[in-house]
Amino acid sequence: MLALFKSKPLLEQQEQQWLIDTFIWAVENFDAEFFTKHTQIILPTATFFPDSVSSIEEMASNVFNRVTNYAGMNAWPIQLVAPQQLQPQVFPHFEFSNEIRGEGSHLIVPPSHTGTLATILIHHVGVLPPGGREYLPQAADALACFLGFGVMMSNTVYQFKGGCGSCYNPYANREAKLSETHTVFMHALISYFKNDKVSKKHLKPHLRGQFKKAQKEIKALVNNSANPLLLAYSPN
């Protein structure tokens, strides 16, 4: 009888496990030291984005510069271009003298290419995510959460793409590959390992309940896990 009152998990076990495996993949391949010492949970506030701007283009440029800084990718040859100027890219393998992210990263061979930060990182490292090539788009969204942008990723899964004239902002649009629930769970996973206490209130109101449930499930999962990497990054 008690089983009738047991709440349904936020995600199916297989989906939950893929996100956990993707976190492990990210830690193993995308600079665990930078994640431990420098990654922040980036919030859509004036603290993180204090610049005053006078146009959409200026806003996009300033946000891009700050985002690359928070991701530890200042040394990367990444350029922001308007959507109409985007062209298909072949991602090179960049060569660094030391770490791939942070102040210790120094580019040795600096070709000029554009692309999203998470996708560029994946192509540079060249290690497929759990599930293989067909999961690359979803892994890029998950990796963006690993870089600290889970709040913004969660809040923009469903983003208004319409508008006209001065109301239309092409830079605000993105094509999400993870669902809202999957993105919130991944953000909650990163939030747990970063001992984050404040990002919940910056999520859209209807996502906060999912986030709270994900936090509870993740804590129980890690406490019952025998995986040394999960235990090593646990704040408890």
C-alpha cells in the first residue's frame, strides 16, 4: 500500500544515468582542476553581467566576452558573428602549452574559427560522450551546464523565437537538445558538486520544484554510490 504514495522519479533511471555518466565524461576530459577551483554557477544578474550597453549587438558582444572568460576559454581563437554571417566550420585540433582552460592555457597554433563553447571543446578533445556520436548535441547542452551555465540553459530551453523589428533579438534564441527536465537535472548535478545554495531562485518559477526534487535524488544517489569520482567531488 505504501508504494502507492511513493513519488515518481524526476527522470527514468536510464536517462538519469546518462546525465551522471556525462558528468563523469566531462570531469575526465574537460579540465577537472578548472572545474574544482574556478567554475562558478553563472547567474543572469548584474554581478556577473554588469556592462551597460546601447544596442543588441553590443550586448551580445559583452555577454560573449564574459561567457568565454567564465568558461576559462579566453585564450581560444573564438569570434562572435551575427547569425546571417555563420558558415559551416571544420573544427581544428588546437594545441595548448598547458591546461586547455584558465589562466594557464596558452594557444600555440591559433587558427580563427567560430562556434559554441561546449561544441568547440568537444571537437577539440575528440572524445565521444556516453552513447556515442548520436548524443553529441545533447552532450553539448550538458557540457554547457558543466561549464557553469545551467541556470541560463534551463531557463532558455523554451525560448520565444518570434518578434519583429526592434523587438526581435536573434542572439536570444537557441535550439535546445536536452529537455527542460533533463537540463534542470544536469544543472542540479553541477550545483550539488559546486555546493551551490543560490541558483534555485534564479530559475523560472515552474522549474524550481523540479530542481529541488533533482537535488534530493542526486544527494541520495551519490550517498549510495560506490563511484570514487562522484564521492571525490561530493561536498559532504
